[in-house]
Amino acid sequence: MKDSPPSSDVSTLRSLAELRLAQGVAAQAHDKISHENLLHELEVHQIELEMQNEALRQSQVELEHSRERYMDFYDFSPIGYITLDEIGLIAELNLTGAAMLGLERNKIRFQRFTVFVTPEYQEHWYRSFQTALAAEEVISCELSLQRQDGSRFFAKIDSLRLNKRGESPLVRLVLTDITERIKSEEEIRKLAFYDGLTLLPNRRLLSERLIQAMATSKRSGRFGALLFLDLDNFKPLNDEHGHNMGDLLLIEVARRITSCVREMDTVARFGGDEFVILLTELDTDHAVSTAQAGQVAEKIRTLLAEPYQLESTSDKAGAGMVEHRCTSSIGIVLFFNHEARQDNIIKWADMAMYRAKAGGRNRIRFYESQSEVCQITQNLALCDS
């Protein structure tokens, strides 16, 4: 029988075994803890990823909403937006711009913008567009535009070049409808320069036209003529039938006079029953120009002497159709270059008109010389109309 190990060796072996057993248990426990930690960390990362994905989805939704709001603002803005390429083709536009041009958006794309510019503004638009292509700042102009149905409107156009690296330049147009503003300005101009009853030029515009005619005479070497006309039998109509009937007569007189002259000439209402006719670009010869002015005056005198059928719209007793006869007295003065002052030309034509009245009315007289003044002054008492 072998000898048993000493008790000290047994104790040592036991201690070693217990230590190894404890280390094994600890290692297993550590492995278990590490595995649980890893699972926990994975779960945390998964939650974080889901939160990030949700945040991304929310951002995507908000971005889409922002885009929709932008498109709403872009499309339904009261201002038209149009993008042109460098040769003037329409690359993009909003709904307002399409509505302003009177077509569906898909029918406007890739058309030239010049298609919608009225003929008289084509050159103006071309210069503005070329300037915008070369400029860094906004270039503005005002144009008359036309829709496919032929209707027109005025627009203020602000143009700005858009540059993207490596791409051809684009020009963004901002269209604002200014038709009402133009109409208002035109109404104000009419009030300032035109007679409200007959719609003929008034004294102020006549004065400007006379200055222009004198300048034209200087350039062309041709004579002009000023005819001063006064109705001979106007006051009795007003006294008997009222001012409404008198207004109807003045409107008809204006129409008849206008029908006797060229488009380049001017017929103005000077005041009351007085009218002025400005004839320009007659002839280079004084005698020929005198004959031409006399022919126009005679045509007017004859036409104005024909009976007037005036229909009153008044509710007063006796209102209805009224026949009236009214002749005219016409004074004429020729002018050339700036040989005479503007106010003198009008005064001399007025003097010749009074001479026609003093001679029996329904006549035409040319201004002859300053010596007529005394004779006319003596006869003014006979010239009441």
C-alpha cells in the first residue's frame, strides 16, 4: 500500500482546486454579464436608429410640406414668374404667368416670349432682354403684351439673369399687370389735354402741337396753317332748347370737322363754340399752301352749314328731335418755321375769323396784316354769336 500524501500537500491541492473553481465561476459570470451588456447596447442602438429614422421621416414630411407651400406661393402668386433661356424660349412659368398670357402652362413652355409682345414693343423688349443677359442687376421695362385671343394688357417686367456654374444663363422675369395704372394715367392725361365733351384736344395740347408743327416746318421747309372757327348761330339753340341740346350740336360739329382733315392734322376745341384746326406739312410754296388751306376751310364751312338733326334725351316737355341750322366763320393764317410767335399765330387767326364775321358770317378770311386790327375792333359789336 502506497504511502498517503502529507496533509500539507492535500491542503495545497484543495486550495488550488477551489481557486480554479472560483476563477471558472467568475469567468462564466463575466461572460454572462458581457453578453447581457452587448444585448442591451444593441437594443439601445436599435432604438436610437428608429428615432433617427422617425426624425428623418418627419423632416421629409416637413420638407414636402414646405415644397408644397412654395409651389402654392409660386403658382398662385398674384405676380407672374417666367424663366427664359438665353435665346428667349420660355423654360418655366407659374400658373399666374400662364393665366396672364391666356394659355395653359404646357402650351406656353418652349415658345418664344416675343410671341406675346405686341408689334410696337418688339424692339423695346429685344433691347431690354439683351441688357438683362449682360447685366448683374435687375433690368425693368414696361410692355404691351397680347394673349392668343388678341386681347392686350400692360405689364411691368423685371428681368434678372440667373447663372449656374457650367450651365447656360437663364433670365427670370417677374410680370406685374399695370393695365389699371396705365388706364388711370391715360384718364388723367385726357383730363389734362382733351376736352371732356367732344374728346378733342384742348388749348394745352393744341399749344404743344403748334410748337411741334413749327419745328416740323423748319425741318421740312413746308408751310403750316391755323384755322380759327366760330359757330354763327349757336347761342339761340342754347337759349331755346337748353345746354344739353347745345352740347349735342358741339359734338356733331367736332365730328364733321374731324372728317374733313387728315389724321396728321389737329382739331381742337378752343372753348365754347370755338374750334381750331391745325394743318401741317402743306407745301413749300406759299401760294400753293394758301390754296390748300382754303380748300380745307371751304370743305369744313360747307359741311357745317348742312342741317343738324339733334335728338334730346331730356324728359322735359317739348323734348325730341330738333332740326337746327348753324353756319361758321373761319379765319386762316399761314406760318412758316419760327417766323412768328405761337401766341401771335393764334391771335392772327382769331382776328381773321372776326373779319369773316364782320363781313356777313358764313365766310372764310385769311389774315393779311396788322392793319386789320382797327377795322376789326370797330366791327366787334356786330360779331356777337
